[in-house]
Amino acid sequence: AKVVQEWDASHERMLQSGLLGDETGTIKFVIWKEPGKESLAPGSVYNIFYAQVDEYNGRLSLNLNTAMVMQEEGDIAVSGGEAAVSGAIVHVAPGSGIIKRCPVEGCNRALSRQNYCPVHEIQPKFTYDLRIKGWLDDGEKTHSILLQRDVVESLTGISLAAAQEIAENNPLGMDEVFLQMRDKVLGRYITCHGREIENRVIVNKCEPVTFESEKHTALLNRAGGAS
Ligand SMILES: [Zn+2]
């Protein structure tokens, strides 16, 4: 977990309190003054074992006095937690549609057109996957979204197998999948549920938005003003 915030001590016996985060979310932590206890460095990443979980007013926090804490090298992505955003898909970014992934265990990175993994070089035995990267406009703000395979399949009605068939047999190949999927999702109103990681919502579920005229007007005004 990464120390994402450090707060002023609210008690004289308190050595440090703040917020720890990882890819699943954030949680408050406390360290009480005790011989041998040291504070954590803000921005640093730690492996934490045997922390005691306290509950106060329905909120969980970690007491690190009993914990074994080891500092780690490097950085990790911290999630802002569960997110739900509603609006219109106003942009579908390149790299959406059917993609190839690196088959090396634990890698799964997207490959380039020439089947290159940024870490493992050329990978002719790639696996296929679907994703849509884009922007969702809620009328006030544009959210960066990443739709995962299940969501892409249900939203576009194009399965991974069907997309693979197009990619391997259509003259335009993977570009044809991109174009067909873009046609099906651009301008659609959806509600996306997922996790927010580094200012992007990783969407694992979505559903059509029921029409709300006020929001619709705001979006149209905004779209009209921007063009
Ligand atoms: Zn790789």
C-alpha cells in the first residue's frame, strides 16, 4: 500500500495518521506513539502484514502498531474506489476494439501492430481481447473510461469470436472492428460502474441511461458551444 495522505495528529499519543491506498481503494491508518515505532514516509510504498483492523462509526481503519511494515521499491496505482458515471460516449480512442495481448504469464500488456510487447519483444502467440477506451461526457465533465471485454461485448453486440473473425478475414482487419464498434457506441447514453484508477474509470458493468431532459439539454448546449 502507498501512503497517499498524512494528516495532523488529532491526539497527543498519536505518532501519525493518514490514508493508505492500493489498486482496490483507500483506508485510514493510525500509528500510536510507542518505543521503536517510526512514521511512514508520505508517497512511499509499504508491504504491511498483521495490521489490526478497527471500526469506528462504521468506518474501518488500520492500526499499524501490531503490524510488520516493510518499505518497497517503486510506485503503485491507487484507486479512488468505486465509481459510477452517466453520460454520452463522445469519443472512442485509437487502440479500442480488438487488441492483441502478450501471452507471457503475468504480463498481459497490449501488443503493437507488429506484435511487440514493450517488455517481452515479439510475441507471435498473442491472445485476443476487446476493450474500448474513450470519453464519457456527463454534461459538466468529461470522464476517461476503459470498457473491459464483457462490457464491450454486451454494449456492441459483437463477441470476441466475431471480432476475431472480422480481424482475420476483413481486408481492413482490426481497423474494421474499431470502425464497427465506434459506430455502435458513439453517442450512446450509458451509466458505467467500476473502479476509478488514476483518473480513469475501469468499467466492469454498464447499462443504458434513462432519459433526463435537463441533463440532455446541458449536454447539447455544451456540445453546441464547443463546436
Ligand atoms: Zn509482455
